[in-house]
Amino acid sequence: MGRLSVNLCGIELANPVIPASGTFGYGYEFADLYDIDCLGTFSFKGTTKEPRLGNALPRIAEGPSGVLNAVGLQNPGVRAVIAEELPKLKKVFHKPVMANVSGFAVDEYRDTVALLDAEPQIGWFEINISCPNVHGGGMSFGTDPKAAAEVTRAVKAVTRKPVIMKLSPNVTDIASIAKACEEAGADGVSLINTLLAMRIDLRTRRPVLANVTGGLSGPAVFPVAVRMVWQVAKAVSIPVVGIGGVDSAEAVIEMMAAGATAVEVGAANLVDPFAAKRIIDGLPAAMDKYGIGDIKDIIGGAL
């Protein structure tokens, strides 16, 4: 397809740049700003089986090199996404889209994927296993290899489309969780999700976020994300999607050198709504600067 193209779990992307879930809505919100068909694809807003109002306000806090969020998976629920959001998207995006799915129990993940599976525009499922497992004492699925594998198997049983498991960085050994997902049938893994963090208002002596803690994203997490992508890419044979603090073409190349096949852009979209387009436009010059003829040649170059 060209020097920027990559193959992600059997589907060709014109370039490796993917706006991350939670930072790009359901896509059509950005279509008034630029032609979003320039994207490799994007991961739409985290969708659950039932509608969610999300957490109490305030939900956002700034940090010195990033942003904390505790939105709480606010979304209209999978049936409304199918009936209302995807038809709007189809008018402005003419490529396969990545469906980000969240849940609080294994059957919620399974049921949501089963409903979305019939939608022809969905190319991949990105399964967010960083949410609290309220049916199991509050433990996050993504911190337990057995739980991560259980969700993977349940989702794979109801779809033939590629399943990419989105991993939490709030663990001691992320590679072991990635391997558990691979052994359970995952077609790929994406990482990292946000790092658990908090801020305190010195005037009130209280946490800034109503939820007390939130997820840190932005430039501060980039070196952590590169390290974890590198560790996971060494441990598994399935594709890795790198996420965390990516805000430039050079950062995309660095993440791919660590082992990523494609790269998601998150918080940068909140700062600059043109970030993903800017990064794609800048990739050819950055590749020329570092002597990269084809973007696929850099994948895993540092392993």
C-alpha cells in the first residue's frame, strides 16, 4: 500500500496511527475538523453493555507533564452505539474501525462483543481489561493473568474478528498477563492504559478528583509505555499496539522500534485536535531523517 502501511492482525492500515479510545469520541466529532479517512483507524469510545453516566465531577486534573482523568466509562450503552453512533460514523469514515469494549463481569464483555460483532464496519475489538471486576472483590481483570485469560476466551468465543486485549500498566509483570492473553487466543495486545495517579488541592487539603484517583496520560507516561511495549513484544508473538504519551512522528517511530506494529495517540488529541493528522503528515520526513525506507522495517528494531 505504501511506505507507511502496516498489517494489524490481518487488516491493512494505510499508516500505523490510531487515535486512542476515550480521546476521539465515536469519530464523527472530529470529521468537521479534517478528513478522518487519513487515519490508519481509530479506537472508539469505551462501550459497555448498559449505559453509564460515569463518575461524579470533577473528573479531570492537570499534571506537570500530563492529565489525570476519572471519567468512569461514560457512554450510551452498546445498543445506542449500534443504533445511533455507528450510522453517523459510517458517513464520514470509510475504513474498518476498532471497537473498544469495557465491562465489569465476563458476561458483560461477551454480550457486548456479541452484539457489536454483526456490525460490518468493525474490524477489530479492543478489550479494555483495566476496569474493576465488581463481581470479584474489585480486582481489575487486567492485573490477574487468569482473569485476563478468562475474558479473552469468552470474547473469542463470540467473534471471528481480531481481538486485541488492552492491558493495564498497574501491575508488577505485564509480560505475564500478555502471555496469558496470547495463550487464551488473543490476536494482539495494546498497552499501556493510564497509570493510577492523584492530585491534591492545597487550599482544601482534598483530592482534586471526586473519584480521588484517576488515570495519568500524556508525555509523562511515554518512557514507561516504551519500556512495557518492549517487554511485551519480547514475550509474545502476536502484534503489539503501543499507547502512552505519543505526540509526534518521532514518538511513533520510537514506539515501533520497541516492538509495536501500530501506535495509538491519546492525550495529544485532547490538547490538539489535529494531533493525529499532524503526526501522520510528519511521518515521511521523520522516516527520511532516520533512514527508514518502509515503516514496517523499524518494527522491533530495538529488540
